[in-house]
Amino acid sequence: MKRKINEKILLYKIKTKKDPEAFGQLYDLYIEKIYRFIYFKVNSKEESEDLTSAVFLKVWSYLIEHKEKEVDSFSGLVYKIARNIVIDFYRSKAVHKEYPIDILEEIGEDDHNLYKIEMNQEVEKIMKDIKKLKYEYQEVITLKYVDDLEVSEIAEILDRSQTNIRVIMHRAIKKLKSFQENNK
Amino acid sequence: MSREIIEKIKQMKNYNGQINPDQVWIAKNREQMMTQIKNTVPEIKPKFNFKMVWQAIGIFIPNKIVYNVVRPLVVFILVGTLTTSGWIASVSATQNSLPGELGYSVKRATEKTQVVVASIISTEEVEAQIHMDLASKRAKEIKQVVVENKNNSIKNAQVAMVDLEKSIQTAEKKIKSVGETKPEKVLEVSKNVTEKAKEIKENLKNVEVQNNEIDTNKVQKITNEISIGAVELVVKKKEEGKVIISEEEVKKLVSDQIESISSDANIVQQKAEIVADQIVAVESLQTTSTTEVATSGLSMLENTVSTKSLVEGTSKTVADNIQQTEKSLTEAKTLVENNHLLEAIQKVKEVTQVNQEIAQAVKETQKAVIEVQSQINQQNLIVNTTTNIGSTIPVSTTTNIGSTTSVSTTIKIEEKN
């Protein structure tokens, strides 16, 4: 609740006073989450960084140019824009026939670049399993447990009902559980 | 099992590596982004508008509620408050306005509304009180108009005088109606009426002294009538047993009326004395004027004759009536002592009538005297001007030339020194 009120105050400052510092504070709050959100989708550090930068610039432009539009939550807005930017990124790659390894290996493929980092075996396994999940399952799982968003926020970002999100979460966890059991 | 999986997922973000962004990149990217967005911000700070208020409220309340409930409600309250306070402020600001001023029509409109509302929701005794209050207000206005003596003060005073008469007449009807329908309320109404009548008379007391073109006799008459009428009603209802009031109290009410009319008689007597003095002054002026301007003396002599005859006639009437008034008042007091209250009131009524006649006679005499006085003054002015033209002008011119020269010489000497 406190976080939401703080975000709304910062949003108010941006919309009414065009306060860059307030936007800077929101950037600090969301940069890691958005990077991770994008990284899970593009699996490339460089592209994640570029797309994350683009997301924040687009959010700023949206807030300044669409002052009359109501923004209920900053998280909803920033994740929606991030999602759209990722979709545009894929489209652009498809047009130029640049099939990125990340997309080709979207589900079920090992990404060695991703796993070059040091992490224990268990986490490595769960990341592999998440990668095996359906795209929408991945989104919901990462938004909920990695980025700590509430179900209502995820529902807003993904344009689905909260019940639907809970069902997806349940199914995703069930699927992960089956993967874990198979691994044993 | 599910919990373990969830815990593992949550741990993912704690590991360094590509899944989490590089802290150096975060800082660098922030710097770049801030530079970029600062360039898009105009230096002029945005001005305040009401949308900011709704957005600020939206921080704590969901936007849907803000725009669909809070905003209409606030606007409604604001408009209501502004309208009401504006109206109240305007109306209260006009409460001190006088006839002839801009706000006076608003003041009268408010009062008329008050009367209409009272006629719908109030009892007749309250209505009588309201009309007496209004009459008292008018009397105060007349006094103020005369004291301020601005343009059209006579006309404005007359406007208020007409309204005052109407208010008293309406109040009189209401009192009669109260006497018939609610005799138990007669005492309360009577007290209020006599009190207000006293205020009205007090305010009008010096109006004629300040401006003798204003005639307050009629208003004084109806004010006295309503006051005496109210007391008479109390006495009658007491005799009928419909009003509970002690002998002493009712006697006091009648005695107050006798005192009041006695005071009026004294005022009229004083006015008569003032007019008598004016007559003497005019007579002496007439004598002087006649000797000075023998040629134009015909019209003056005519005036002298007419004024004298009027004055003699009036003086006789006044003297007779004052004598009669004093006699009647003494009789009225005796009647009160002997508990013949209705007879005493009848005497008071007679005295009021006589007093009114005296006041009227004095007023007319005064008018005649003033008219003659102004004519004499006019004649004297013509005579004086003719005399001045022959003698004063050459003398004063010579004096001026001499004095101017001497002054300029003095200045030159001072400059040389």
C-alpha cells in the first residue's frame, strides 16, 4: 500500500509538474524488474539493456504526452510498455529474418549464455524448467515470484482477469512440479 | 513441493549474472535517460489548474471514484457555497443601504421576500412584529437620509415614508386580526408595537428640524394611532377576561401612552415657539426692507399683511389647543388613577388628534414664514448689490494696485541684498 501511494505521488509529480527527478525515482524502483522481465523474453544482455532503456523513455513520453489519460498504477503501465516493446522487437527480427537464438530456443532449449553465470544447481534447474513452460506461464510466474507483483497488477499488465491469472499461476506451478519430478 | 518451487523461483533474482542488470549500466543508463528527459521538459513551470487537485486526490482514492463521485460532489458543494455565500454577502452588504442607493432595491426585495415567507409560514402576531420592525427600519432610514443630506434627500425620505405608512397600516390590520382570533397574544403584540412605535417617533423627532421640507406629521399620527390602538385592545381584552394582566401593568401601559403624547405635545409647543421667534425676525426684516426700498415696497407690504393675518390666526389656534391639550392630559391621568382606562384612552386619542392639528398649523405657519423670509432676503440682496456696484469696485481696484506694487518692490530689494 505504502509503495503504491509513493508511486502515485511520484506519478502525480510527473504528470502535473513534469518532474524528471520523480521519474528518476520510479526508474530506480523498476529498472531491475523490467530488465529481468525483458531478459526472460529476449535472453540477451545487450538487447535487454537496449530494450529496457527504450521502455523507460517510452514511459516518460507517454506520461508527458498523455496527461489527460488516467494511470492507475505505474507498474501496470511500465510492464505493458515493456511487453509491447518486446513484441515489437520480435516482429522486427522476424521481418529482417534475424531469428534470434533466444526466440528459437524460447521453450525447452538450453541457453548457455544464460547459464554461464554462477548459480547453484537447484536455481539453474528451475530456470531451465521455467524456460520449458508456455510463454504465458513464464510471464505470470516471473511477474509474480521474481518481480513480486500482485495478482491485480499482473492481471492489468496482461489484460486478463485476476481469476484467470490465479488459474495460470496454479497450472504453471503444477507444470514446474511435474518437470522437477521428472528430473529426479 | 509447490512452496519449494516458489522459493527457488524467488531466489533467482538474488543471483548475480545476466538475469539481473549490471549496476554500472543501471547508473549510466539513468544518467543518460535523465539528460534526455530533462531536455523535453520546458523551463516554465506549469500553472495551477483544478485537474491537479483531482489528480492529487486520486493518489489516495481510486480515480474512478474521484472523477465520478468526488469531483461532481466537490463542484456541487463549491458552487452551492459560492452562490449562497455570495448571495448572503450581497444581501447583508445591502442591509445598511439607504433609499436612493444602489443596494436599496435588493434590501427591499429581501424584506418583501421575508414578508411573503412570513405570510405563508408564520402566525399573524409574528407578521405584525415583522411589519413593525420594517416600519422602524424605514424611520431609521429617513433619519439617516436627512442627516446625510445628499442629493434627492427629500424624495428619498418620502419614498421611505410611504413604505413606513404601508408597514404600519398592515401591522394595524394584523393586530386587529390577532385581537379577534388569538386574544391571549394581544399583550405580547401590544408591547412590541408600543416599543417599535416609540423607536419610530424617536427617529422622526428631529427630522423636521433638520429639513423642514419633510412632513412627518402623517406618519407621527398613524404611529400614535397604532400604539394607542394596541393598548386599547389590551384594555378591552382584559375587561373581557381574555388577557391575563395585572391592574398595575395595564395602568402602566395607558400611562406610558399619556406620557408619550404629553412629550409630543411639548415638542409641538417648542416648534410653535421657534416659529413665533421666526415671525418676529421676519417682521423686523420687513420693516427694514420697506424703509430701504420704498419703491418696491408694495409687494412686501402685501406679504407683511398676509403673513401677519396667518400668524395671528395660527397663534390663536395654537394657544387655544395647547391649553386644551394640557387640560385633557390631566383629565386622562385622573381617569387612569380612577381605573377608567378606556375613558383615559379616549382622552389620549382626543389629545393626539388636537396635537396633530396644532402640529399641522405650526408647520403651515412655518412654511409661510420661510417663504416671506426668502422673498425679503432676495429683495435685500438686490438692494445691496446695487449699492456695492456704485462704491466698492473703484476703491478695491486702487488698493490692489498699490499693494501689488509694494510687494514686488520688496522682492527686488531682497534679491539685491
